[in-house]
Amino acid sequence: MRIGFLCSYTKEDLELAKRCGFTSVELIVGQGAPLDPARTKKDAILKAKADFAKRGLEISAVGCYQNNLAPETAQRERNSKHLGNLLRLCQMLDVKTLCTFAGRNPNKDIPDNIPMFKKVFTPLAEKAAGMGLRIAFENCPMFHSFPFRGINIAYCPKAWDLMFDAVPLDNLGLEYDASHLICMLQDYIEIIYEYGDRIFHVHAKDAEVVWRECSVNGILEHGAVRHRTPGMGEADWKQIISALREVGYNGNLDIEGRHDPIYRGASEEEGLIIARKHLEQFLA
């Protein structure tokens, strides 16, 4: 189990990975971003693969967090096409897992989004399966701000069960992120045991509930929860890592920085190093 962070293919991020002592990355590739297969030739992609390898960085997953169930047909089709392109990128990079949001029509409840989820992800999951790849959905609700409607249904067991029933393929799973579970007051350890065989990738991100705000205005009010760098929030990483090991997870822990209210901007690198050192306590 290696420790890394979420990054793009840039000189700055490659240098940051070295300074922080990371050996893993989740490679973020949005539409039009570096290494987007729609605009990047195969030779350039293979060069990038070599750049990561010579620095001792394992690409544990490719990620793109967009609304794959957007109500606008044109946007939804663009996003689906991009995910299909990213499956090709995964194959060229020898990466087994593509991470994304399930998406959501924010005007509809979770069950009412399932027919479109089935329509969008059945062909993508079948394509991925044929390539020996997996698709993992991050459990981020994306609605902790007004108007609280969100763009991702895949944040709770109710949704996961409906999703996996609608597209019953074993290569669809979860990208586990304890921070969102903490922010939703969910049991972040029990979920590992309940859905361990579906956890394909892990974001190392912490969180804390600001009870003085929550007790007055509720859990959804801005400021009621804060995302933190691992070790600075409420997550018990010893228990998380032990539970992940117990259910058979053999992937990496990739830190999602930038969100911490203290270790961000000029202090982000400091926060990443703190997180790496904290997580390393619980790894051989």
C-alpha cells in the first residue's frame, strides 16, 4: 500500500511529489487537460508514463470528476465520450481503475436518476470489462453548499445498492473517501466492512464536524463541516487502514489536498508531508 496524492501531469506536480516523498498518484485528467486522449498523441502519453515510472510513482488510478448524469443531453454525451477516452488512457498507462462521479440530475431524487445511470454506465462498464478495467465512484455528495442539490448520487448505501443492481457488473465499485462519510455523520469504518469488495480506490482525506456551527444551523450549513488533511480531522486512520487490509484492499492511499482550511495555498505542501507521515505510522 503506497501513499500518494491527486495530481495532474505537470512539471510542478511531479516536483511536488518528489519533495513530499510520495510513491503513488491518482492522475486527474479533465476534458482538455494534460493527457486528455482527445488531444494527446499516444507517444506523448507513453512519455508521461515513463516520466512517472522513472520517479518511482505508481499511477494507482485515473480520475475525472464531472456530472455524468447531467440533465442536458449534449453535456451528458460529451462527458460519456470523455470517460470512454479515459478508459483508453488507462489501458495505455497500465492503470486498472478509472475514478469519477456517478453524476446526478439535481432536480431528481436518487431512484429517479437510476434509469439514466443504467443507460450511461451499462455501455461504459461493459467496455471497461472488455478491457480488464474497473470504474469507481467517489462517495462525494457535492451538496454542502446552497442550493444543496448536488451532482453525484453515489454518496450513500441506498444509492450504491440501486446502482449496482441497475448495472450488475463486478467491475463497478467505489472510491472510498472517509471525509465525506464523516461530514454526513455516517459510520466510515462499518461501510468498509459492508462494501469492502467494491472498494477499488481510496482517497486519503480527513474531516471534522464543527459542532458549534452544526448545533445552531444544522449539518448542511456552510461551515458546519471542514475537510482536513489526514491526521488533522476526526478519522481514525489506524482503524481505516486495518479495516481496508482486512477486507482485502491492496491498492494505494492517495491524499486529496487543497481542501484543508489551514494547509492550503502556500501551506499545502506542509499539509501533504504531515499527512504522509501520519499515514506511514500504520503501514509496514
